[in-house]
Amino acid sequence: MAVIRGLVATLVLLAGACAALAQHGAQPMHQGFGGAERWSAVFDDPARDAWQRPDDVVRALALAPDAVVADVGSGTGYFAVRLARAVPRGRVIGSDLEPDMVRFLRERAEREGLPNLRSVRATERDPNLPEAVDLALLVDTYHHLAQRSRYFEDFKRSLKPGGRVAIIDFRMDSPVGPPPHHRLDPEAVVREMTQAGYRLAARHDFLPHQYLLVFAPR
């Protein structure tokens, strides 16, 4: 059973990496992410909770109940629905490049009674947020972005005063996840975000396979 659980976790991590590639116009290992219902069985597998620790992540973000939050690379809504429940007087915007993911998350919000969650289609260079946000969360997505410093320089326009960007990505020594050449050391992320005009506001190390870095514009 332990071997099976490990295999499932690896599959989930691999699929998450592919989804992140699709979000930003790179070529994923699996072409296209139509059929969102099928992908939901992978992305939203309860086995993911053991290593992703989503409730701990949401608590660490310390969101006000009326916060406006963007989930950039939202996929089927693994984090987006949890964020929506965490900000009952706020709003959550799921942003995704794949139209079927956008459709799926929109329908999921209706199905799960989350009127404060909306889903928008991103472009390769712009998350297409309809309003400024207090926090943007990127999970296993940052390392696939092209021209990251420029992307986040431009992203400042999508942040409210005092807004933050939270980045979760795989550690270099993680036994699971994408190949090492697709990963970024957290210090490299700090350097790039500093170049884009941000400062490191918080660092969390409670995730077993990933780091969580929070940035604010300088």
C-alpha cells in the first residue's frame, strides 16, 4: 500500500507540473488540458492533502475575511475553493489559460455554493484579473513562467496597496515532483523577485516537498 500511495502522490505532482506548464504557454508533457472532469480526479485527489497541506497553507497566508485573492494557475480549483471559504466576505479569482478549466471551476463554484469565486481565462503573459487583489497565490507554477522578472514587474498593477504574492514550488532535493532541471532553488526565486521590485516578506518551511515564499512590492 505504501508503494501505491507513493505512486499516486508522484502522479499528482507530475500532473500539477504539467498543468503549470499549460498555464503559461510552455509545452507540457501531455498536450492540452481539456476534459477537466478527468483531470479533477488527479488534481483534487484527497491523497494530495497529506503533502500539500492546503489548510495549513491557507492559515499561513493570514487572509482577512474580506480579502480579494487570485489563484493564478487555478486548474480545477484545488486551492481556489478553499480560499473562497477562507474569505467569506471577500472574493477569489481563479485564473487559468485552459478554457475547459475555466469552465469547470465556474461550474464547481456554482455546485459548491461559492458565489464569491469566479473563474477567468488568462493569457500567456497576463492573468487577466478583473480587479486588484490583496494576495496572488501561485502553486507549482512560478518555475514555468517565461520572463519572470518582467511578468511580476507588470503584476504590481494587479496588487492593491499592501498586496502580496505567495509562491509555492518544489524544493531542489524533493524526492517527488518535476525533474530537477525544471525546479528553482528558493534563493533564485528571491533574487528574481528582488529584481522585479519585491522584498521577501515571509518564508514558511512546513511543507514536506515545497517552499512557501511571500513577497511584497518594495
